[in-house]
Amino acid sequence: MPLLANRPAPPKLLAAHRRMLAAMPVPLVRHAFHLTMIHRWGNFEEPRTFNEKVNWRILYDRRDRIVAACDKMRMKEMARAAYPGSDLRIPETYWHGTDLRDAPDLRTLPPWVLKPNHSSGHALFGPEPDTDVEALLDETRDWWKRTPLELGEWGYGAARPLLLLEERIPTPDGEPPADYKFFVFDGRVELVQVNRGRFGAQTATFLDADWNRLPVRWRIRPVADEARPAELDAMLEIAATLGADWDFIRVDLYAVDGVVWFGEYTPYPGGGLLRYRPRGFDAEQGKHWRLPDLAEVQAGRP
């Protein structure tokens, strides 16, 4: 398995990008990205589509639970509190902190994943025979600067800036397991997205809760003929339980040899910029999400 999952962009380019975004009001940033990705101006005041509603949440929802769902350490605690049973495995945390030099010897730990606690889209895997702390420090250096907060995703700005070493989910062939993403609305699973082939031929397949494949694609990524997993009923029950008191949350799970593993909570899927084909699916998905009143999601609410 490759050690590097995401290679950062050149520092000068990132710095210029950050300065440009920092100079723009967050609503304008959100509208600009929506226009670029979805090819139309979004209505974030009276949202109708799923993407518009994610952007509404980004701009207005200031509940602490959003922060918890953006903080990988806290989301584990939240998942365990919502589902205390042994039927859900939550990867063990081997270490967390701000300086990898304080971590246990990385070469002697069981298979691990290194992630930023306060961001998404970054992951390094080990141990490898040539695992070197200084090399990892260099690879992760930009993780402290670059977070989804640059795109206005408020919850990540309040998450704790930490590095997290956690248990790698074991698989028979050593390759990453399929990623099952459950879209949960008021405790109801309405959509399942299955991502497969993270480091190879990637696919993204959409199904309903009865495992009927939907005629939907994400961007240009191909779909696959996904067999119904033996753990589906268990995953549906777990996802619905974890999302029971949310107006919407995406619950990411893994299933390996009859064991269901917690992946993460995702409050901002795709950053509200999911390019579906057909485009009308955005509105169909949005119908499932009944947004809370604005007064219910302001600072200080649970």
C-alpha cells in the first residue's frame, strides 16, 4: 500500500490561493465555487437542492455538533455515545498530538493511518520499512495551514489542530476497504454511496436503502456492479442510529468480514459542490432534507 495518499500543491501556489480566498467574504467564496462547479448561481437563503442546503449549513449552522463532526477525536466519542454496542468497531487511537516526534516509534506500531484531526482529504499509511519521522513531518507540514476552513467550512475552524495516529482497518488483501457513505435524514437512510478503489480505478456507485442502483453518477467517475454486502442490514441500523438526532448527516462506515467499522461523520459532503449526473438529482436529494429554523442553529445551540 502506498505511503502517500495526497501530495500537497506547491507552497507558492497555495499561499496565493489562501490570500485570494482570505480577501473574499465567505458568502461570495461559496457562490463562486458553486457557480464554478455546479454551473449556476446558488440560492443559499431559500435553498432547494442538496448542494444549496449544504451551503446554507456552512454559512449559518453554528451548533457545537457541527464542530464535533469536523473533529475526528470528538466524532469518535460522539459515535460511541450514540451507539455504545459492540457491533460497531471504532478504530483505536494510538496517539494524538502536535509533534510526531512525541509519538511512539512508528515502525513498531500495528498498521496505522496518520490523519489531521481538524481537516479532511489527507491520509498517510504505515508502517513501511523506511518509515521516517522527519519525512512524515515534511509530508504533513502543510496540514497545519490548509483546511476546509479556507473554503468557508466553519466547523473545521473550531476543530482541534492535531495529528492523529489510529488503527488501520484490517483487510484480507491489505488494500483499503470499500467506503459505504450513508446519507441520513432525520434518522432515515435515503441514499448509499459506495466508493471503491481509492488508489486505483476509482468508482462511485449510488443506491437506495433497498440496494437498488440509482441512475446517478458523481462527476465522471464510473459506477460499479456493487454486490449487496452481507453487513448491509447492520450498517443501515447503525447509520440510522448515529444519525437519529440530525436533520442531516452523512455516516461513513466500512464492512470487513462481518465487522462494521466507523469511518466518520461528514456534515459538509463534497463541500456542497457535488456534481451529479443527471443534474436534477441534486434537487431530488434536497427534498429529503428539512432544514431547521435559523434560530435553532446559531451559536450556543447543542
